[in-house]
Amino acid sequence: MGDFSKQDQSAPYTNAAQAAAAAFVAREHGLLIAGLQGSAADGARFPVIDPATGEEVASCAAGKAVDVDRAVAAALRAFADPAWSGMLPEARAALLHAIADALEDHAEELAAIQSSDLGTTPALSRALVAGGIEAFRYYAGWPTKIAGETLPANGASLTWTMREPLGVIGAIIPWNGPAQAGAWKIAPALACGNTVVFKPASEAPLVSIRMLELMIEAGLPEGAVNLVTGAGGEAGQALIEHPEVAKITFTGSTEVGKSLMATAAATLKKVTLELGGKSPTILFADADLDHAVPAATMGFCAGAGQGCVAGSRILVEDSIHDEVVERVAAAAAKMKVGSAGEAGVEIPPIVSERQLKRIVGFIEKGRAEGARLVTGGGVRSGPGYFVEPTVFADVSPTMTIAREEIFGPVVVIMRFADEAEAIRLANDTDYGLSASVWTRDVSRMHRMISAVQAGTVWGNTLFEIDTKAPFGGYKQSGLGRELGPDSIEAFTQVKTAMIRFG
Ligand code: NAP
Ligand code: MG
């Protein structure tokens, strides 16, 4: 998603973008099936809440299994239609570029829409939209390059492979970065010739609806991408159970990921899972603390810590431990908590009251289990869901706050004596999504990158996710990879062909 920490967090949205976003948000939001807007079969709706005010800003159609059936049928028809299956690679590439152009033309509006149901600061919201556009640009380069192999001949014969699309893809995303998470799935799925049924999170569905509308306006054939909003346990579950869905690509919690995999086994669906994390930021005594401390602080404060790659554990070498605790706490205490509209805000609201209560529960548990609260721990009163950036020190690896994903602006700081202990602590987790190592010793950096069990290890930086490079989890942080060439593998299957002519 690029380094949004370098952007001006306070730059407001343009008036035009704000007006366009407000007009969109106020509309009656339906499902998008075969290019058409419509209600759920039973007419049910659910509210969308602005987390900065706690007020309802919109409502969406609450799709159920019967609506998922219609969406899958539309996606199957589109998959079989020569207008899609027979589209030449160059035309598919041009279409993905046209989608990227359309999203770019509306980037500011999309960012403003995302802020209204997710509460993200303009800078983070813009970065997430930019990440989504980048995915369409990158995967637009792929249709002309997806190829198979010719294999050594077995006598008078020719054996070769080809990469074919899977069919209908069910894509499910969480609420915390929808503009980017959705594009990471839809762009490569389309580049490979699949069709999609997309289910955004109920807590932040609006930006996805607008993005899909723009994709359809940009010329995507009817039914190539369909959207069903609705509860995870109903619309999401129906998608996972559907026998005609070839694959589920899911981003969300480890808990739902596990049950999804069990359900998908019944129809032997392919699955790609991007799940939770408890990522360490590891500071050695020779680190450049003037860079490392602000980065480690952003690591758990950006987006109010509601990111899968949040650096929620800071591991510090003994000799700099006290200084780092003091400096991280001071930097965190200075961060401005507020809504997307307020100038200079660095810590946006928590997405929902439910999540807020969950975070407060972890903070209480941290205190009860004997960790030292260095700063924060409070909740801002009044409307909206705001938590102060919170730093715990003297944390032992067995405490709940050291083990579980909190998904809020809460960090635990732990100390280590040497490199071996740093590695032990870093890997003492069920998760393995990312890690960030800070040292000026190049040999140690290489040793650490090899030793840390995580899908992405950053050296003297963090949060830099590049569309061109694979991203995903070790251990219980996921299954498979997204982005880069890996998504092309993830959305195709290999057919072996052999002709004997002797
Ligand atoms: P979640 O509860 O797992 O929900 C994710 C999505 O799955 C939502 O669209 C949700 O729908 C749906 N869902 C819920 N239960 C389902 C079921 N039984 N069957 C099918 N779909 C179901 O996660 P969340 O609370 O939205 O998001 C936070 C979690 O996502 C964190 O753990 C975070 O680490 C993880 N995450 C991981 C990554 C990554 O790339 N690794 C990125 C972002 C977030 P509803 O919204 O309707 O419940
Ligand atoms: Mg949820």
C-alpha cells in the first residue's frame, strides 16, 4: 500500500470529491448481479455506520443464499460466454487498463466514500485506493503473458501444458482496507479469465459497491463481476458451500479462515487465505533509532492498528530497552486521535462498537495479567469509537496481549538479550504474516531474514507491500500467496495435453 506515513495526513478531500461521495453514500444500495442493481430476494437490508459518529450513513441489501445462487448463475453464464472466454489477451489487458483509468478518475471520490464507512484518514484511504488501482495496472500486464510449457518428447509425440481459468471465484474481504483488498482479488482473477462473485465486509461495503459499478461502466461484460452484500454467516457461507464456485479467495480472521477451509473441503474448492498476524518489530542496539522509533510507533498506530501487518509486538535489545519504551510511548502519546474530517488526525476511529469493546477487553486483560501500562489505555468518550494509542511494557510472552491479535492501537514491548533470543521471541507465535528488523549490521540482517518465520520480512522499513511481489502468511497467517506472479498461479489451473503422431 505504499508508505502512507510520508503523506500529509491532514489534507482534506476536495469539495467535488466530497459531494460525489455524499451523493453516492445517500443512494439505496443493492446487490450487483449481471450488471444490474437489485434488492435481496426477501427485501432485507442492514445499516452502515460511520464509526466517527456512531450514526447510520447508509443501508445495503442483505443478500442470502438465494441471492448468492443468482449471482453465481450470472457468473457462470459470463464465464461460458465467448464475449468473455474468447476475449483476446490484448483486449483483456485493455479492459483492465480501462478499469484502472476509471478508478483513477474517481480516486478521490472512492477514498472519501471509504472514509465514510470505515473512518480512515484521507491519507490512508487514498493509499488504499491507490493500491487497488495499482493492482489493476499490474495485472493488466498479465493476460498477454500467461503461458504454458512444452515438455520433452516421449517418442513421436508432443506434450505441453496450458494455464486455464478456474471458473467462478468467490472473493470475500474484511472491512479494514476494502479498496485494496478487493482489487487484489478481482484484478488477477479477471486477468486469468475467471468471473467473480464478491462479498465485502458488512462493516465497510460502500467503496466496493462503487468500485464494481465503475468496473461495469468501464466495459466489463455483464456478470463477469457480481456483488452480494450480506452477513458472513449467510451470504459468505452460501458462497463457500456453493458447488459451482471453483475457488474461494478470502481475507479475514484466522478463525473464519479455519472454518472456511473445513466447509470448502466438502466440494474440494481451492482456497487462498490471507489471515491475521502478530507481527514483531525487532530493534537491535545498533539500529538507527531516529528512523526505527517513528516506524515502530506507526507500526501499531497506523489505521488505529486495524491492519493485518500491524507491528503489534516490539522486541528490543536490553541495552536500548528503556530508551525505546520511553520514546515509543512519547511518540504514541503525541498522536492525534480523531475522525477522518479533523485536521492532523493520525489515529482514526475503530470500525465498530463491537471491535472497540474487544480492544478494551484486551487492555483490561493486559493490566490484570501484570503488564505495565506505559501510556494510553483510555477510550475517548462521546460519539464514535476511539481508543488512545496504548503501550504495554514488561510483557511476558505467555500473556494474552502478547499472543492474540488485538486489531487496535495497542502494542506490547518485550526485551531480548541477544540475537538468538530475538529469533525465539519473534517466532513464538501461531502467526507468521510479517516482521520488521532494524539493525545496521548487514550480516545480522541476513541471518534474521532467514530465521524469522514470516511471509514478508522487512529490513529497516515496514508496511511496504509491492504489487509485484508475493504477499501472504506462514503458519496460521494464511495459505497461498497474493500479488505478483503468485496470483496468476492462484487463479489458474494447469492442463497437460499430449498428442501422439507416430
Ligand atoms: P472476519 O470476521 O473473518 O470477516 C472477514 C469476511 O468474512 C467478512 O466479509 C465477513 O462478513 C466474512 N465472514 C464472516 N463469517 C463468515 C462465514 N462463516 N463464512 C463466510 N464468510 C464469513 O474478519 P473481520 O473481523 O472482518 O476482519 C479482521 C480480521 O481480518 C483480522 O483478523 C485481520 O488480521 C484479518 N485481515 C487479514 C489480512 C491479510 O491480508 N492477511 C488483511 C486484512 C485483515 P461480515 O462482515 O458480514 O461478518
Ligand atoms: Mg467480522
